[in-house]
Amino acid sequence: MTRSRTRRPAVTRRHPPASLRTTIGRLLVVGIPGFEIDAATREALEELCVGGVILFKRNVDTPAQIRALTRALHSLRPRPLISIDQEGGRVARLRNPFTEFPAAAVVGRNGDAGLARNIGEAIGRELSAVGIDVDYVPVLDVHSNANNPVIGDRAFASDPETVARFAIAMMRGLRAGGVIPCGKHFPGHGDTATDSHHELPVVKRSRTGLDQIELAPFRAAISAGIPMLMTAHVVYPALDPKCPATVSPAIIDRLLRQGMGFEGVVASDDLHMRAISASQSIAKAAVDSVAAGVDQLLVCHDLGEAKKVVEAIAAAIDDGSLKLTKVERASQRILKLMRSHARHRPKQCRLPNTRHQRLVRQFFS
């Protein structure tokens, strides 16, 4: 995900009807500026009826500040899910006094999936303690291309079986730690030679190869009950010769939903990424994503763009190019996830945490 600064929008009064606005807004996961919610940002979030807020380094400082921010966000109506990228290694928004966990490749090389579960639970406890609901982990990509500039040590291994075993262990640990895990990047970002933050990658593997390598960890995670998956902004000609996975009905609706039986929440990767935004507007990409079967739309760096997404989805419903039932089903899947998570009480966790630090030292002793 890119890390540009979030711009505050001018609040406007042009809306879809209230009930439809709430239904559409639940699909949005947005980024916000700064360490706290100012009046303009609060008004924009409530006007958009957002279903989620994603935190970046620009939003996080001390544990006390993060708790205050998440408490303020959770006081919004409707109450959003708060998410973050806290993988370990080089992708970690939270640093000291939070535990600095190792990259997935380090965990995978250890050979003990039980330790991966423990790492997941430790991450979950630290996030839950400061009010974060969702972690975009585990990485289910298979690191099969040495020239991959974006995955690398973020993957557990170069073979699908090890990736599946460790990712499922971490997923279970995260759930035990009190957060919702979200596997990524479907149907697999491990064989790319370019970075989707900057351009549109293409994976030219055959359908048989995709089944054996890229898709295998996702099948295993679905069988294990993973509640969320994130898409890849990548073209797979063997699956769809034209569209990146995020906007491809063939990949999301027919392969993931119908073929693989996934009934959980599908989140897009950030629609600001150049793999998507270089060729079409974010609003158009959002409409196409929902039509393809995506539930959550990540619009991470501009609340004004989030407003355009709401308007574009409402207009597409009005003109018949997007079925209202698609939007309603996406909204209901998200609402179901929210309700199941609401039963979990936040964990208590001291920071810095000496137990978690001892766990990390096992990987470097």
C-alpha cells in the first residue's frame, strides 16, 4: 500500500438515500490524516458511513495515543472495524514499545508451525489491546520468483505446503489473540517481477501451475476457516487475460466464490495503487470490484476519493450497471463479520511485553 498523505475533503450534502448510503458506506475502508480525529474528519467519516478505517504510520505513535484514536473511531456511528498491516519484518506499522516480530520467511525457516501460532497470538494481543480489529495477515503468497520486488521475505516459504501450514497456524494465533486475520494476496503475488504499488504485474503461469502453487495455500486457508481474504492487483492470463484479479468476475466471483467455496469477506488491496489507478479512476475501479465480487474497498489516502466511490456505486445501481443485490450481499457479509467480532472482548497486554520479546529471541538464538 502507498503511503501518501491523506487529504481532508470538503464536506458536501449530496447523498444517496440514507439506507442505501449506509449499505454502500459499509463497504469502505478509508485512511485518515494524523494522530487524532479532528472535527472535519469526523464529519466526513460519519457522512460516508464507513465500515472500516485503516491505520498507517502517520496515525500511530504511543500505545496511549493509539488507544485514544481507536476509541474515538469506535465511537462513530456506524462503528467501523479498525485495521492495520502488522506482518512483522519490514511491514510493520507499529514499532517500539510494540514487539518487533520477525518476517514470515524467518518464521517459516524455523520449521515449527507452533511458533508461528504463538507469533500470531502475540501480534493479535498487542493489536487488540490498543483497539485494532483486523490485521492484514497472514501472507499466503508463495515466494516462487527470486526477482519479486515486493513479496520476498514476507512469504513463509517457496513451497505451497509450508506456506499453507505456517499461514494457517498464524491465522489461528491471530484469532486467539483477539483480531480478525485477513489472508493475502489472492490468487497469489509471489511470482511477480514487478510491484503492484507502481505498475500492473502479470503472472504467466499455466492454470495447472496456478492450481499447484499459487492457489494451494488459499484453498487450505479457506478449508481452515479464514474469515477474510485480500485481492491482488495482478493479471493472470490463464484465469482472465484482461482484468487484474481485483476487478475480475472470473477470478473473484467464479473462481474464489463458486469454485473454491469462499463465503467470507473479500477485501481489495488499496485502490490507490498504480496497478489499478494508472488505468482507471478509483471510483470506476470500486464499482468494477464490487461487480466482480469484492466486499470491502480500500481507499486509503483520500477521503474525497472515498466520497466519489459512494457516488459512483449509487449511480451504477441507479443506471442498472451494478446490481443492488451485489452491494447488499457484500454489506451483509461485512456486517456478519462485524457482529461475530463484537463478541470478542479486547485483550489486556503490557507494552513492552517481555514474554513476546523472549518469543522473538527464539528465532535468532
